[in-house]
Amino acid sequence: MNKTLLLDLCGIYNLAFAIFHLFFWKLFKWNHDLKRNSVGNRAIIQILNIRLIYIFLLMAFIYFFYPQQLMETELGLVLLIGFLGFWVGRTVEQFIFLRVKSKMVTILTIVFFFGITIHLLPLVVR
């Protein structure tokens, strides 16, 4: 498989998660639900979500605009491993912190495993 195509797929995946996180306020009714939290916790949740959006956009940007550097440099290798580690960690945390049996959680977990796979492939495909 073409390694550049794999990197583009990783970029699309991260861009999709940035867009998904933009809708968290509406999807999770944060304007209502977060009022039950303290001001600090409410702020932290929203700030962390905005920072995640930033990270997803940064990851997508790097995948789209620096594919050669990702494939050919030591720093690129470190970034590929780091991005993979992000998605592995997120998937593991799904089992630790989100022990909810629902169809949506199951689907999201499958999507995370797909993310791990596509972020692993550029490291193993020659």
C-alpha cells in the first residue's frame, strides 16, 4: 500500500475527530449538563476539548503537509510513534474511564481500534 496514501488517511481521521469535537457542546448538551459541575471543572472540560481540537488539527496538518519528513526523518518517526501512542492511549482509557455498555461506546471503540491500525501502518509498511 502507498505510504503517502496511509498518511493522508491518518490526516483525514484526525481532521474528522477535530470536527467531531467541535460538536461536543451540542451533542452532550454542555450548556445544560456542565452547569452541574463546579466552575473550575466546567472550564477544564471545555478547555481540554478545545486543546484536543487543536491537537487533532495539528496532527492532520502534519500528515497532509509534511508526509516526506514523516517518512524520511528521525523526527518524523518520533511523531508517527507519538501519534500512534496518542490513539493507543485513548483506546485504553476508553476501557478504564468509560465503562458504559452502549452501542455508541462500542462503535466509538471500534473507530479507535481503526485509528490505531491506520496510525500503525505507516510505521510497518515499507
